[in-house]
Amino acid sequence: MTRLFAKSIIAGCLVILFSGCASREDVLELVDECRFPTTGKEAPSWICPPHVDHLPNIEWAVGAANPSVASYGFRERVAVHNASLKLLAQMRIQLSAQLTRDESLQEEDKLELSKRLDKQLSIEFSNGAISGIKLNRALQDDAGHLWALVGISSGDFTLAKEKILQQVYQMPEMPGFGHVKPGLAPEPEQERNSELNQPSIPKAVR
């Protein structure tokens, strides 16, 4: 029951564009001069923008967890979850733009595929099917907020997008639409660049 409840919460977050369940303090990227929103102290350079200098070709995101009596490990998992939702939001934006640019689709087709996309992203994320997202580092600020940097190689990110797009096109027709027929997804690229052979993202010390 707990597992099912957790999956329903995740699905709910994704349905509202991956933002509704993020920490209210997870807004560091909007703060001037890269400072923690509560204390005003300067944040480390890896937080804004999310990055690690010696690890190129990685998609990065930072998530946060609010102060609480929960253990460090639990709050770290919450921060990682929030950061992962940001990566999924990036993926959705890119896939939506790809569908919008497809001149072979009618507007009603694009609407149906957009609905399918939200559903499939929710399924993939809640089932843990999007592999390669890893924690790189985390820290707790003076106000007790815990910040986590996660990343996924650009190659794994691209593969995940292609897999989801294929599944979106092949999903059963949705009630009220039916314009897009299964099996019309574009063929995935057959050749990959060196990004697929990148080493795993190392987890740095806290």
C-alpha cells in the first residue's frame, strides 16, 4: 500500500508539470548572486548553474529538501527526487518542442501526443525505468535545507527521450482522439557519439 501511495504521489507531481511537489525552498536559481534563499549566504558554484567542471556532456539538476526531523539520508532522497523531477521537466520540454515542430502532424494529433507524453513520463519515472540519474554531491545549508546535485549523461538522456517518444507513438489511442496511429514514431538514430561511453557520474563527498 505504501509503495502504491508513493507512486500515486509521483504521478501527481508529473501531471502538474513536475513542479507541484518540489520543495518550496527549491528556488535557488531565481535568487540573485547565487545565494541561499533563507540565509542569504553565497552558495557553492556547482548549484547555480548546476554543473561539475570536469564532467562535460552531462545533464545536471539541483533539488532541495526542507528542514525537518527526518534523517539526513531521507532528506537527501527527497532532494534527489526533486532534482530528478527537474530533469524530467527538461525532457518533457524538449520532447514537446519536437512534437510541435513535426509538420506531418495535425494540431489534434499534437494534442493527443502531448497527453500521451505526460502519461508515459509519469509511468517511466514512477517505475524507475529512466536509468542513469545519479547523485553527485549534496550539502546542508545553515538553515537546514539540504541541496543535492544529480546528473545523467547526455547519451543516456537522449536514449531515454527516444525510448519515451517511441512508446508515446505506440500507445493505444486515447478516448476522444484516435488521430495518431500506433507505430508512427520516428526511427531512433542508429549511431551514437562518445557520450554513451562516458563513465558513471561519481558521487563526491558531502
